[in-house]
Amino acid sequence: MKLQLIRPLAFFDLETTGTNIGADRIVEISVIKLNPDGSEDVLTLRVHPGIPIPLESSLVHGIYDEHIKDEKQFHEIGQQIAEFIHDSDLAGYNSNKFDIPMLMEEFLRAGIQFDLDNRHFVDVQNIFHQMEQRTLRAAYQFYCDKQIINAHSAEADTRATMEVLLAQIERYENQEWEDKKGVKSTPVVGDVEALHKFTNLSRPVDFAGRMVYNEQGEETINFGKHKGKRVEDVLNAEPSYYSWMMQGDFPLYTKRKLEEIYKRWNAKRVAERQQNRPAQPAAAQTPAQPQAPKPAFQNNSPKSSPQLNSQPVKKKEEPAKPVDEDMLAQLAMKFKKN
């Protein structure tokens, strides 16, 4: 096998109630985990979506409400899926734009922890479209010279996807490819990291493609009136745009990535404000001196009391003495004529 694996590569395919990542649900998932030793582990599960399956979707994948009425809902089996692929890189057909964001939406909705960081993602459709511009059925016929039996069943499509990738590596060995800028390379090799780079040329931030990285590695808006603008520039010019997206009908994983950008942007703003804040005057920086508590006992003597010193001190009045003979004699002497 020319595909060199350091860790398992989990090929998976979803059948769903529709194509709206934020609103639709998984009804079937099949995973073929290709191990570094060449062995395979397979997990295929039907899922009760919790909502009716539209007829137009049932006509495509052949799964109707009666087929899943007794199946468990995703929050009951999601942990089993997460554990099955926890050590794996992920691969699929159109998986970067649909299957991975749809699966992450179900994990987040069910409150199941599954980290996409430090994984590689190989989208077989991107190799095919960039090299041949065909569909999965045509790809299987073209690369493997086979017809898909029981097409649109999750396991049949998943196995076809796996076989197509292995055939692509064989077919495009040493074949040169030229990108839009005229840069030539040999991108289809038996290395998952190289395939990850080649099948993620659009550089999505959130897999749903609402935000993408520009050439400088900065997150940019990829839809609507702000398409092509840096997310941080949009937040600077229109802070309410964050609330609009967080409250809107966007996938949960898109909102999670936007929240990470918002927190980083807000932390920068706070740091800039603190750096640009003018220094306070020294007097204002001196803490007020605490006042000494008043003594429980005050000395009321004039020397110790400023209030008593500021007012005249009144002498204590004594009662009048009774008039006696000595007093009369003194008065007579005082008024005696010479």
C-alpha cells in the first residue's frame, strides 16, 4: 500500500435529512478506519434524526422515517463515534464542506467533546475535481473501472471513496499539477499531510466556508457584503456583526471559530486601551491617609481643648455674704468726710 499512515485515516460518509448544516440531521453514518498496518475497522450506524426525513432526501439515500423510528438519537451514540475516530485523521468525499461540519454540528449539539485541532483532513472530491472535474460515480468508474453497487448507501459510498483515493495515489504518482498562480508541484502523493494541504486549498476556517484564511493566514469573511474583508476589520467597523452572526442561522462550529476570533480581537482592544491610558497625577495616586480614631475620653481643660481656648472662661459665681458690723464700719470709713 503506497498510502503511508502514521495514524489511522478514517474515511466516513453521512446520509442526512438535507444539506443545511445548521438545521438538518444525520440519519446514517459509516466509518472505515484504515490503520497504519493496512487493517480496517468498520462502524456503520443508523440514527434517529429527531425530525421527519423530507421525501426528496429519502428518494436520494433510500432511508425513510419507518427505517429509523426505533434507532437511537445522535446524543445517545455520538460518544461511540467520537471514541471510534478519536485517534484518526479524517477523509471523505466533499467532507471538508459537508460531512465534517455536519458531524461537528451534531457533536456540539449533543455536548460531546471532539477536537479537530492537529488532525489532517483529506477531501477526495477536491483531488478528483482539481485533477479530473467529475462526480463520485464517475470517479469510481474512472479510477477503479467499477460501478458503485447500492449507490447512496453510506457504506457503499464510503468504500468507493476509499478505493478512489488509493487509485488516485497510484494514478497521479509523479504527475505534475499547476495552480492558478502558475506554480507547479507534484501534490498527489502517499502522504496524508501533503494530501491535507492539496485538498484544503480554499483554506477554510470553519469548514462550512463562511470564513477562510487569506494568503497572510488571517481570517476573512467569505460571504455577503463583507466578503474578502478581514474578520477583525469587520469587527472594528461594525461590532454588531458579531452578534448578528452568533444569533443567526449559522453552524455551531462556525460560531465557535468566530467566538475565538472575537475573544482574541477584544483582548487586543483592552490591551491597547490600557497602553494608551494617560498617567494619573502623583497627588491622585497618593492614597488618602486614614484618620486617627477619636479617643473615648477627652480632656476638657483649656490647654488641651482648642474649642475651650477659643471662648472666654467664666468664673464660678459664689453666693453673697450676709452684711455684718465689720462691713458697715468699713463703708463708714470709706465715705467719711474730712
